[in-house]
Amino acid sequence: MSTNIKIAWRNLWRNKRRTLITVASIFFGVLLSAYMTSMQEGSYEKMVDMVVKYYSGYMQVHHENYWESKSINDTFEDTPQLRQSILDHPEVDFVIPRLESFALASSEELTKGVLVMGIEPESENRLTSLKGNVNQGSYLQANDQGLLVGEGLAKYLHLGVNDTLVMISQGYHGISAAGKYPIRGIIKHASPQLNKMIVYMTLPNSQSFFSTGNRLTSLVVNITDTDLLNRSLKQLRADLKAPYSIMSWQEMSPEMVQQIESDRAGGIIMKAVLYIVIGFGILGTIMMMIAERRREFGVMIAIGMQRIKLGAILFYETLFIGTIGALSGLLVSIPILMIQAQNPIPLTGQAAQVMDDYGFEPYMFFSLTPSVFWHQALTVFIITMVIAIYPIISANRMKLINALHA
């Protein structure tokens, strides 16, 4: 076997041009498939990041009935013991309290339904970087009696900084909720939908407005490593008993998950087409190599080489070519995609406008997830190994007289 391997390796470099052409077809196959997959997965990661970072967090603790009812009545008491029991899990980074409900906001003759979110300004900014989205006025301070409103909402109600917003709603167990609040700042929220309806208040201010006392609708749980999400979720569910319920971002945003899965299925079809093209490209170069060497193979068989041994040598040649092509594609794609991940491709014109309308930054993002690289290299390598069967079959079926006269 070692002799066959040595002969195969020497054969590769007897015709360097032919070998390099074959290696190049595999190299570009790995590079193109890794690039396309990285771009696809990068867009998914950005979508998830938008959902997690700007609203839901990775997990949320609710009252067990809240997610179905979305009622201010299905809240729970905020206690240090509850927060500490969550923070005791090593994967948990921090916990953010929120009180959310709906209200009718008005300014002079205009009214609009809004989502009122009571927050701890500094804690909320740790997750959502909300402070950086304030484009007019200032961010909320602790115990602030003012509001932050979305840019779209402010535009609809013709409001600016220091104007007054009137809100009417129903508080805890049917108590009337009404108040007038000054606008401290106007934010451009990443979500176009929330940008048109979001109102932020400090948590004590919102609890006073809705008359909930020390109650919350949710505790947002952020973790240190997203790969530990499922394990953390399982452990927290085991520890948090009724009346508490904990949900992951996938459960809170099933539409996003379905969108990603459907788009990923389309991506699989595109990659399958790419792999077919790559496979036929590699097969073509291998067939060319066999055709060029038919006389050589005929002479080797004529002087006594067994066909099975010749097939083994050709298999090792294809194995070496596949390994060199896959590894070189892998090694080149890593630095290229690292550069692309640090420098996303900016979109312009209508494409940028569409991305902006959906709340995404107008860029093409790239992922550096390890599977992006080794999946493609492994897939192309397997395709090459399947194609390696062809030289073996060709050697065994070769007619000696025809080969010698080639």
C-alpha cells in the first residue's frame, strides 16, 4: 500500500499543470460554497441579533398565563429572591425587569395605540444599547418622570422634545390609568413596527401609571454564551415553578424561526445546484486526466501491473487532489471571510431602502461559525471521493489494445 501511495504522489507532479487545474476546481468549489454559506448564515445571525438585542433577549420569565393573555393582570411580584435564583445559574449574565402594556396616546386632535414599556434605563441600555438610538433630546434617567418615544410615533403625533404626551389605559385589575408626561427624547428604533408605536418610561413611573405596585410582566434573561441557551432554558424551567414560566426567543418569535428555516431550505437548494456544478467540474477534469493517460495505463498493464493496483493508484491520486483542494480552499476562505466579517458589504439604492424599511442595517453580513468552513470542505471532499470511483472503474474496464493505440 505504501508503494501505491508513493507512486500516486509522484504521478501527481509529473504533470503539474494538469494536477493544479484539478486542484483549482476543488479549491474554488470550497471557496464559493463557504462564501455563499457565510453570507447566508450572517444574515440569519443579524436577524436573530435584532430580535434578541432590541426586544426579547434570549429568554424571558413571565407569569404562566401572560403570553396567552398579554394582560396587565397576569403579572408577578418582583423580588430579590427571584432575581438571585436566576442569576445563580452560571450561564446567566444579567437580568432586566420590564412592565409592558398598551395605552391610547394623544396629542391635540391626534390619537394612536402605543406599546408602553417600563424599564430600568441603565439595565435596558446594557442589552439594547437604547441610549445610542436617541437622535433628539436625552436618554431617561433613573426615576425620570418623562418619556422616550419612537421617531415614527412622534412624527405621527407631531411631537417634539419637551412636548407633552397624554396617555389613557386600563391598569391592574381594571383601575383607570391616565397621565400627562413630558417627552425627554425621541429614538429611532431598529424595528420599524416598534418605531411607530413604542413609548419608554422608567419602571417606577410605569408601575405607578398602571397601578401594579412592585409587579412585572417579564424578566429578560441574558446569557454569556448562546450555545448554552438550550441547557440554560432546561435548567431554569426545572428551577422556576408555577406561577412562573420561561420562554426562549424562538418560542416568542416563531415567525422569525419559520422565516429563517424556509430561507435556509431555499439556500440548501441553491447549494445543491452549486455542488452539482462543482461535482461535474471535478468529474470533467478527472475524465480529462484519464483520457490523456490512456496510453500510459495501457503500457503499465501490458508490462504486468494488475488492474486492481492501477485502480488503487488512481484512487490515491484523486484522494490527494481532493485533500489538497479542500484544505487549500479551507485555508484561503478563513482569512477572506474574517476580513468580510469585519467589513460587511454596504448595499445601496433600492436594496438598501428595503433593508432599512425592515429594520436591518443596509449591509451584507458574514458569519464565522466553524461549520460554515468545515461543512463545505467536507462536502466537496466527499463529492471528490465519490468521483474517485470513476478512475477505478475506468482502469478495470479499459481495453488494452485500444489503450495502446490511443
